[in-house]
Amino acid sequence: MTSKLTLKLTSIKKNYDNKVLPILIDKACKLDVVSKQRALVVPKAHGIVLEVGVGSGLNAKFYNKQKVKRVIGVDPHLQPLARERFDNEGIELISQPLSAETLPLEDNSVDSIVMTFTLCSIPNPMQALREMRRVLKPAGTLYYAEHGLAPQPKLIGKIQQLITPAWKTVSGGCHLDRDIEQLIAQAGFEVSGQQRFTQGVNIVGYYYWGEASVAASKLG
């Protein structure tokens, strides 16, 4: 009986993760408040761009077509809609269903990296960020817009830490309690960014955005 129940629950979880969750994530990530954060950073990307967590291609409409040569998109849950959205914008997309933790790119091979609402769900964010640093050209830039741990008020941060174990099981591995700027800096980047609540004090509305370059001590 226990074995049958386990199989049933596993099947339900698999269907949810593969069929329901992608739709929910796409809808949530199209909200105006999220789109406004994308618009702050994505248009700055230039040259050969690596987009980490390209997903369903929601960033396509924010790229400056005159500045971007091509976009290399990686995502373990790559959606067919991504190519359609990039095609509609006239931007070349080279996509692979891979995680950023092991990038199939040469050292110093991309001009820009775009990372939006992605770092929260990468199983090993530090490894992924180190890979990004590896493939980014010395003069290149990482552009990011993420949500994460709210340092103030402390009560919100504690709630984020408390509910993250349950939250990530129903939200594709999303962690509410990651200090985004700290992670990027620890991976060897110099960070120039901002952070604040975007629509009142709530557990998912603390946003980080800005840009980062390879720290001088990591060059060479």
C-alpha cells in the first residue's frame, strides 16, 4: 500500500513539475513588476550574450537588437516557446537544455551574461557563478535581476528562511533566502547594484539588480 502511494505521489509530482509548473512560472514571470526589473538590465547586454536560465524566452523582447550579435541560452528546463519568442524579435538564439553549473563554452568567450530570476533555483549557485566568470571576457559584464533574502526587516528574512524548504518543492527549486549580491561577489565578481522591496514588504518581493565585472584579482 505504501509503495503504491509513493508511486502515485511521484507521478503527481512529475506531472506537476513537467506540465503545470512551467505554465505557472511563465505567468508569474510575465507580471509587470518582474518585467520592470528585466527592463532595467537586459537592454544593456551586447555582443555575444550568454543568457543563464533562458526558460521560455521572456527576455527576448528586452534585448537591443542593434547591440546583440547572438544569444546563447542555457536552461535545464528549456521551453520550445523560447525559440519562438526570440525569432519574433529577430534575434539569433542558440539554446541548450543544460545547467549553468557546467557550461559548454570556452574561457573568455562571451561579451555579456544575462541572469534574471534564475540564481534562486540553481542547485549549486556558486559553481554556476564561477562558470559564468570563466566564460566571460575580461572586459565583459554580468547583468542580473534577481529576488532573494531581505536583510531588513529581519522578520521577513527569518520567514523566508523558514519557508524555503517547503517553497522550493512547489516552485521549481526556488530559494527565497539567498543573498544574491553576496553570492556574486564571493564568486569573484565586483558588484555594482541595487536592492529593495518593489511592491511592499513581502517574502518574494525583495529584488536585487545591477551589473558585475570580473574582479581585478581574478584577471590574468
